Amino acid sequence: MNRVTTRDGVEIFYKDWGHGQPIVFHHGWPLSADDWDTQMLFFVQHGHRVVAFDRRGHGRSSQVSDGHDMDHYAADAAAVVEHLDLRDAVHIGHSTGGGVVARYVARHGRGRVAKSVLVSAVTPIMVKTPSNPEGLSIEVFDGFRSALAANRAQFYRDVASGPFYGFNRTGVKPLEGVIENWWRQGMMGGAKAHYDGIKAFSETDQSEDLKNIEVPTLVMHGDDDQVVPHKSAALLSIKLLKHGTLKIYPGYPHGMLTIHADVINRDLLAFIRG
């Protein structure tokens, strides 16, 4: 398997397919690089080199005890990029992966990044604070932690079969394969990494990261996202970006990159080639 070892000794698993301008995919919590399979197959067939990696504690990467925060996530991404010597790359992140993209591009990406994309991203900050009154209450995330600690397997099943893909909406048919694949990816990772990751994706203020991104950035979000509400995420992020483009998808859920891959892939390709 393809692996790179970080400076603090963590083994990061990655996929690297094809040739051409590289696209690097950053997955959401608590998933793995496999969540991008549809996009990777699409873009490798359109003449791109595609790279995706499992964050520390997730998927096939080391289930280490520590370092489950945006700084380490971004540094791990930099380790993969430097190992493969990727340049002129497009970095695309979903949900927590969008936060990783923002921190990586702002702090590590100078000279290596052409464009970035934030898909249903957690930026600028999810939790409610005095400066972010529209955020979600800390009790929401405390509930995530309690459910994960009590019965992670059931919690992940409930998330995938409910709000993540909007399968709890009237008239929406649940896709069992999609639900089972989400559950499979989640259960591959480490419980402590996922528990600590809740704080990372909910309480990290990335306002300065967004302000410091110099490359063109596409912000994509569904307006029926029940996990990361677009009004306190995409609509705030776009105000902080210097070269941002906003695209809101009516009725789309948090996991739109999977169940609406045909639309998302087409729009990603247009942005990359534009």
C-alpha cells in the first residue's frame, strides 16, 4: 500500500492514480479516501492525476492517540503533497476536509496550489460563539460525543441513514449501499480519533485561514444541509475569501457529492478548467 510517514511518525495511507494536473481530495469525518471514489474515477478519465488520503486515525492510516486537530491534519496533507511533489494542484475538501483544505492552503500551499474547493465545508466555525451567534450550540457536539462513546456503530448507522444524505426527508428513498459504505468507512477508523475530531471540526475558528487563501476558491453547499447549515458556513466563508465563488444547490443535503455526483462532478470540472 502507498504510505508516507509524517514528521511525528504517523503513517498516512494514500491513493495516487493517473497523470496530468493533480487534484487532491480531502474527506469528511469520520470517513476515508474511499468517499471520493466516484470523483476520482471521473477525473482520472478526464486527464487528471487524482490523489486522496486517509487522515490520521481514519481509514487505513495509523490509529494514533494524538494530533487530531486541524494543524496536524494540514501538516499531514503537506507530507503527502511533498512526498509526491505535487504542484499546480487543485485541493478539494468535503465537510471536515474543507477545513483541512482551508488550513493547508493558507499555511502550507504557497507555490503548490492552483485552486481550492470547499464542499459542504465546516468553515469558518460551526459552534455558536459570541462572534458566531448563528452557529450550533455546543450541546449538539456534546451529543455527538456521547452517542459515539455509547455505541459508535449505531450512531454511525443513524447518521448515514438519516441527516447526512437527507434520507430522513419525506419522499427521499434511502440507498442501502450508500448507507452501508458510509458505515464501513467510519468503522474502519479509530474511535478516539473520531471522538477528538468532533472538537476539531466544530470548534476551530478558520476565519483567518479563509482570509489568507490567495488562490481562486469555489464554495459549494446544499441549502438542505442538516449537518453543516449553509447559512452559518458557506454564506460566511464566501465573505472572507479574496477570490471566492459561491454555488448553492437547492434541496441538496450534506452528502451531495455522493448522491448528486453527476452534478457536482460537472461543476467541479468546469471550475477547474475555467
